[in-house]
Amino acid sequence: MDHFFIKRKRNSEVKYTEACSSSSVESGIVNSDNIEKYTDSSLQTSSSFEPHFKKKKVSARRYNEDYLKYGFIKCEKPFENDRPQCVICNNILANESLKPSKLKRHLETQHAELIDKPLEYFQRKKKDVKLSTQFLSSSTTVSEKALLSSYLVAYRVAKEKIANTAAEKIILPACLDMVRTIFDDKSADKLKTIPNDNTVSLRICTIAEHLETMLITRLQSGIDFAIQLDESTDIGSCTTLLVYVRYAWQDDFMEDFLCFLNLTSHLSGLDIFTELERHIVGQYKLNWKNCKGITSDGTATITGKHSRVIKKLLEVTNNGAVWNHCFIHREGLASREIPQSLMEVLTNAVKVVNFIKGSSLNSRLLETFCSEIGTNHTHLLYHTKVRWLSQGKILSRVYELRNEIHFFLIEKKSHLANIFEDDTWVTKLAYLTDIFSILNELSLKLQGKNSDVFQHVERIQGFRKTLLLWQVRLKSNRPSYYMFPRFLQHIEENIINENILKEIKLEILLHLTSLSQTFNHFFPEEKFETLRENSWVKDPFAFRNPESVIELNLVPEEENELLQLSSSYTLKNDYETLSLSAFWIKVKEDFPLLSRKSVLLLLPFTTTSLCELGFSILTQFKTKERNGLNGAAAMRVALSSCVPDWNELMNRQAHPS
């Protein structure tokens, strides 16, 4: 390569020497500096190897202050740098027009009457253009901020489940007072562009539509999903069906509010299915084949032999989905089995509560009495079979205030005061308070988001074993009551007849036996057979040996993946830190067969607690004063797990209403 450059250099020198010789004959003068200059330039040209057809690079022209005499300034708009702008017509020319000749031609052709104007005239015009640009920029900024503020206010109003008028009557006046106090009146005036309650309603509808589009776009991508559905009646006697959806998104499961359907009271099961079909398939364009799980509460409206909503849903999924009866609903049904003698105790406790709470005067008097003596609670709670935790809470409050209630009933000369004088009744009340508090704890553990079927099955099986243990304790020669703290404290602090205590023990044993039978009925072992066969999903690192893997009845490819996965210490750290669903989604690329199988097993809902939460929020929106409200938009904003894309919402409107 060096030889090549030396040869090129020599050829250039020879050619130039010959040229200089010929020119020296004519001029008789040869400048050695010119020879050296030419030689260097020839070397530079020869070493660059640029093809002769390469397009010449055009550099951007720069603005010169002298161009103002032609009526042009430098454009200061974003992305418009180094382009001339006419101070007369505000037209922006291309960068190539930054030539005196072209700028002068624009002045002569477009503004011929201003050719003779002095430079001072164009300087004044320049100031006017800058002031106008600054005003437009600031007004646009204020307008955009006001628009975003209106969306944020509407979003917060819906999230907090308050009336839309709160924005106009509370939020905006409070903000004006704070800004006026901390800053000045001029700053406070900018907040007056925040919209009124009518615009808040429109903003909530826009945000709801945006969130719905985000969710449906994700589901339309073909990913698998599971649903839970439940129906109830609101304060306006309107039957409402809520549907939630769970799907794998990014690195974990997402649970979100899918749809809100207003049903008429005379709709049959087929009509309910038709409404679901119209929304999910007709409106949302989703494919039922991607639905892998359906969860409901097991009521006759949804699962009854005359309704067949679940049966129709399973048919349209080509039986590719599994139906789960809500664990909480089953636990509530199992807890209702109470022996007759204990049921009388519960009935009398409810009568006491109704006697006091049914009269506003009695309720106030009891509250005043409890406040005067300094009790922890001053109110009683109503009992209703619809609420899962009602029995435990009402019994706990009655037992806690039993002495105060007894004294109050005596003052009111009620015959219900006699039951508090019966030690047997109070002792049974103490037991019922304990056992229903335990059932409440179990119900609370079954509630919440992102729970998997393994956790719920383990809790149910653990409780069933606990019931068996308590039965063994009571059947022993020296029965133990440590599991019922209030009952134990009561029999220790009061003298209970031995025979009466034995009778109570038999009734408790009968109740525990009945609970075991009903739990076995609503949670049969055969329903959990699939989970036992796929126990590796719960803990894949428990199967490190080939012998243990062979017993799982996996296909050879799945066995190989499980052995490789269980041997990875890095993945074991992920398993210990991530949720079970997030772990199996993370290993999707490396272990696709196991990941797919695990996700399908974990995807279906186990409870309808999200629907129950939705109904509770619906009661906050639809009050007696707003019983005609169609809360679909507000419900979506309040319950959605998606976060709005505020930039996209801002682009929908250039200015606030």
C-alpha cells in the first residue's frame, strides 16, 4: 500500500513538472511554492479516494442581521431554526432563501410599497412579531396546562367516588384560595379555566373511553384471558352484571374491570348470555376461544339448571375454559350449617340488635350510655346474610357490650334482657363469637387481588385439618378449649355447671363435625386432583431428581425443561422473590412448555371478590340522590388498573371546553 502511494506521488510530481516546464517556456517563471502547494493538494486528493460522482454536501445557510433591511428576521419557532421569517406577512421561507437576492425579491414582489422604508421601520415590526409569538406561546401553554388539569381533576373525582359537583364547589374554590394566598390574584385567575361539573362528567367519559380502548387493544392481540362475573341489584332496583378480566401482560397478571351491563329484571339466563355475547364479541371483537377460565358465585341466576349461563359460556369456548365456583361463596355456604340450639343463640342476638338499631331513640340512648362508661365501641352492627363477615362482627360486638346491653334492656323493660341472665346462653354466645371470628379470618385470607388457586386450596385444606384437630381435642378425656379464647376466658371467670359445660361441649363438637362435613361437600378432594398432578407448578425446585420428575406424568420435552429449570440457582432466586405467576411468565422464553401449562393453570380467578368490590363502589356512586345515574364511565375510571396516557388524551383536544 505504501508503494502504491509513493508511485502516485511520483506520477503527480512528474506531471506537474512537465506542466511547469511547458508553462515556464511561455512565462519564464516557475514558483517553487506553487509546486509544493500543488503536490500537497494532489496527495490529499489521491489519498481520499472520493468518486467523482459524489454529490456535493450543501451546508445550511446562517441568518445575518443585515437581512433585516429586507424585512426578514430569524424564525424562533421550534424546529424552524435558520429559516427567514418576514416581519410583514409572517411567512417562513426555506433555508435556501437566506440570500440577499431572494430576500430582496420577496420584498419587491410581495411588499413593493415598503421598498423605501428605513431600517427603523423593520425593527419596530420585528418587536411586534416577537411579542405576538410570545403571547401565542404562553397562551398555548396555559391552555394545555388547563386542559391537563381538568383531566386530572376529573380523574381524581372518579377515583375518590365523589360527586362531579365537588370539582366546582370544593376543589376549584379551595385551589383558588390557596394559590391566591401563597402567590397572587393573577396566578389564581389562571385556575378559573378549570371546568365546571358538566365538563368533569365529559372528561370522565373521555378517560373511561380511553381506558377501555387500552384494555380492549391488549385483549385483541390474541392473549389468553379469564373472567369473573356476578350480578346484583343497586339502590335504584336495577339489575347489574359486572365482569372482570385477568390476563398476562408484560411481567405478571393484570386484573381489570371489563364491562358493566344493566339488565332488566325479567331477563332469562339465555338473555344474560346474549348480552355478554353482544358486548364481548360484538362490541369488543374478542374471541371466546382465548377465554381460559370463568368464575361465578354459583347462584341460580348464573348456574341454575334453568339459567345455563355458564353452560353456554363453556360451549362457546369449545370447553377450553374451566369453571370455578367462588371459594368465598363456598366458604360462606359451608359456614351456614349450625345446630338448632346454637342457631337460637344467633337468632336471639339478632333480635337484640334489631330492637336497639330499629329505633333511633334506642340507638342514641345506648350510644350515650356506652360513651359515659367508656367502652371501646358504642354502636351495634346489623346482621345480613349477604355480607360475608356479618355474623362474626355482630356477635363480637354483642358479646363485648353484653353487660351494657343487659342493663339497657332492663331499663327499657324488654323481655330480651332475660337471655343475658342465662349463663348457658352467654357461654354459647362466647363460642359462636370465637368460631365466626375464625371463619371471618379465613374469608379475609381468600379475598384480595392476584391470588392463585394453590394458596386458596392450601388455606381450605389447612382449615379442614384444623377442624379435625379440634374435634380430637374435644373428644379427649381432658378437653382443651385454647382455640376459642373468649369461650375459655368466660368459663374460667364464671362458675359453669359441669353438666351444662358437657352439654355445651357436645354441641360444639356437633357443630365442628357439621362444619367438616359441609367443607368436604363444597370443597371435594376430587376437584383438587388436577392441582396435585401439577404440584410442580407451585414449587418446581422440589423436583431435582429424575425419579421424582418421572412420577409427574409429563411429556419428555416437559421433563427435560423441568430438570433444567430446577437446576438453575439464578431462577431459584427469582422464584423466591417474584409471585408465582410472574415467575412462570418470566421463564416463558427458556421453558415455553412449562410456562404455557403453568399460566393456563394459574390464570382463572378463584373468587368473585373483585365483583363484590365493584358493587360496593357502585353503591357509593348510586345514592338515593343519584339513583338514576348511569355509572358505567365513573365505574371504569374508579376500578381500572390501567393508567391513562395523558399525552394521548391531550392530543384529542386542542383547547379545554
